[in-house]
Amino acid sequence: MLLRILPALSFALIVGAVPNPQQAKPGGQPKCRFSPCYTQAQILNDPNPFISDVLYWEGRFHQNNVSYNSYNGMSYDGTLLDESTGLATAKHPFSAASKEALQIMLYAHAMVGSPQAARFLSPDNTGAAPDMAMNIMALKLKTYLRFNETYPGFGGFLPWFTGDSMDIQPTWDWVNRVPALDNGELIWAVYSAIQAMETSSNRKYQNLARQWQAWLDYIKLTAAKVFYAGNGVVCAVTDIGDQSFPINDPRQTYKCEGSGTLNDPYEGELFTWWLYFFGGLSRKDKDVLWKVKRPQLVSVEYKMGGVGPITVQKGFWFSAHEQWKVMEIPYYDVDLVKRLFTNAERARTCNSVVTKVPGMFASVNNSTDPTTGQIIGYISNAGIPSIANQTVQEVDVITPYSVFPVVLIDNAVGMVWWKNMADGKKMQNPYGSSESTRVDGTAMSSFVSWDSKITTVNAILGGVSDLVRQKMKTDSIYNEFISVTQREYGAVFKNLKGENIGLCLPSKKVPDRGLVDYTQCQ
């Protein structure tokens, strides 16, 4: 059984004189500012009431002109909030394949009848959730197909795009350019949704599954053409000769942008798997994909403040975002990988206790400038420097979505950390959790986004690896996935240290530095 508290350091639970949660009737509306109404002990004893409240309020994000366009089914990156009320002001009308992936994973759960997904999508009429998800998926597919007709040079893949009209188009900085990583996340999300629809007894769902499968079959044919440069090299970003030319037009060209290649063992690996299984590569090319990637899969030990050693996979930044791949593909069917990634969350949670930080780190939008209402910038380099390739990091902003890998291991501990960050001033709003807060409590981000919210929701739902596993078996690729994963991880990780160490619980709160909660979230 996984320990939850590190005994050697005696990290105490913070169980103050906090009132009991204001429990709503099943399917009812909890108070917006519910997080401070719970104690750590209550969540650890039974996380389900807290999770129910999280799903209800995170679900308020899922509405037209806030998180998506209800006319074409496409996601928006997110929306800025009024500094005083917390109500939506100006949306980010752009988005990317990664946001699409989070949206589609959520719908996959809804379409198989998940009560938790229904709580998120349609709490007042949970029975309507499957059809709601299916109808948006139908709209989305039409939008994808129109995009491919207009811009066939993308080969069915998505650049960053603007989506606030019926037809999407590349953002100004993604004209004739397309990323592999985000599309890898999208592909396997669609794969899971097809499985959800195929296994439905409803013919409408089955028919839509066939239409989505046709889209998926098309990008099997185009993946290598667009992204594979040969000799195991996958382009991180591909420069397209002309996005309006068909993929096989003799005038069309594809080349890697600069020296950037997709060879990471993190979320970028999702695209590697797509090429490996469905890209039409030769046996030699399949093998060399992994040969090129192997130098990046490195064992390292976390040891700080009396905690450790804990064996983990060395991160790029060791941002929680880097664990995305385990939400989509059944890596945890390989015992070594599950044990290794559990170790990662031991290191992540305990590092925050050792360094006296009230939350954890992930790549995220920075705080909002109160004078302009705009986000100061984006922080990519946020993680744990001592176990990362990139050691120059910004470790002064924490985000609730950093808990999603913990939730996949132990949802009670994950929710305790989520609560600890959400308890910070202004960290709950009429659309659920807020983007991020400074460790010192002096500023936060008045913004809501797919990345900072729906990663956690999808982790609560268990990710989509169960659906992907089923379809992998149907496609006769599951056994090879397990074999290759065991081979690659087994060659690097021989003896895991620190498996007797428990997940740590927060010991510090976000300080109250005078920020005032949103008036519309009390």
C-alpha cells in the first residue's frame, strides 16, 4: 500500500478549526468558494465529496465563448477574468491540438456514460451528457474536415489556430508550420473517443466513430510525410512549403524547422508511437526511432532535505506537464513504469514540503498585471531543477494542475494538494480553479484555461488509457507496445530507490498578502 506521509520527517496534517463542507444535494450546486470548507483529513478520509464539488465548478468553464465555440465545436485556449468579480472578460480566441486533446478525452468519458464526466458537463441533467459530447464531436469533425479542404498542406494535422468563426485558420505565427507534440496528444485522444463511440449500442455514435476513423486513417498516411525526416529523426515543428498545396503536390515541401527534433521521453513520445505503429515505416526506421530517443531516457536520484534517494526519470524541467503521456496510453500496464512514475510523485510532493512551497510546479501562465489585466507571460521552465536537464528555472509560481500526475496515483493526496493551492486568495472563480498563484501570495493569474484545469479533470476521470488499451488490442498493437516499453525502460532503470517513501502532504499555506477573493465566487 502506498504511504501518504513521509514518517521520517513527520510532516503533519494541517487540520485547523475549519467548518464542515457545505454539502449540496446530489446533483445540486455547492458553494463557489468550497475549497476552504474542507480539511485535509476530510479529503484523505473520503475524497469523493470534494471531487464532486471540483467537477461541478470546473464544469462551469465548459461553456460557449469561455472555453469553446459551440458553433464549430472547437476549443479556445482560455479566458481572462475581471480582477474584481472573476467573471469572463476577453477570451483567447486561439487554441492548439493539445487543448483539443483535453476536450476530446473528456468527451470520450462522457460518451461511455461516466457519472463524473456527466457531473462536469451537465450536472442538472446528467443523462444528457453523452449526447452533448457526441454532438460537439460531430461539429468538431466537420470543422477539421473543412480545415483540411482549405489547407491540405497540413495533412490533416492542426497548427495553432484561431477558432472564433465557423472555420478555423492558422494563427499568424503558425502559417506554413505545424507541431508534432500537440498533434501526438490529439491523435491518441481521438483514438480513445473512437473506441468510446464504437462500443456504444447507439447507431449514431457508431456512425460518428466510422467518420472519425476515416480522419484517423488519413493521418496515418500523412504522418511520416509531414513529420519524419528519416534516420529516426522526427521534426518537432515542420515547415510546410505552402499550406494551400495538397500533400502530394509536386510543388509541396516539408522540412524540420531548424535543428528541433522530437526525441523526448515525455509527452512528445505520443507522436513517436503513432509513427511507430501507423506511419508505414520500415522495420529499420521503427528501430532507429528508439535508438535516437535513448540518450534522453536517463535515471537520476532526488535527494534533498533528508528525503531520498528516490529514483526518477530525469525531467526536462520536471514540470508536471511532462507526465501527460500516461493519461493517454496504458504505460502503467508495465509495472516498472508505474513504480517509476509513482516515485516521480514522491519526489514532486516531498520537494515542495522540503522547500516549504505550498504547491507544485508545472509550465503555466504567469500572474496577471493588475494595471492592464493582461497575463505577464508564460512560464515554461517550472519544475524541480535538481532532477532536470534544464536547471535554470522559475520556481515562484504554482498551479493547481500540477497535481494531475499525483491524482493518477492517489486521488486523495492529489486533491489535498489541489485544495492547498485553491485555498489561496482568488484561486477559485465562477469557472472553477484559477490558473496560478505566486508562492508568496502577492499575485495570481486571473485566467482560466484547458491546460490548468482539464488536465486535473481528466486525471480524476482516470485518463483515457483504458479506452486506448481496448482499441490497441483490437488493432493488435498492444503486446508490442508493452514489449517495447519494457525494453526501453528496463534497459535504464534496474534498481528503483525510494519506493518505501510516502507521498508528502502540504505543510505550508499560500500566504494572505491582501488579495481579495472574487466577488462572484463566495
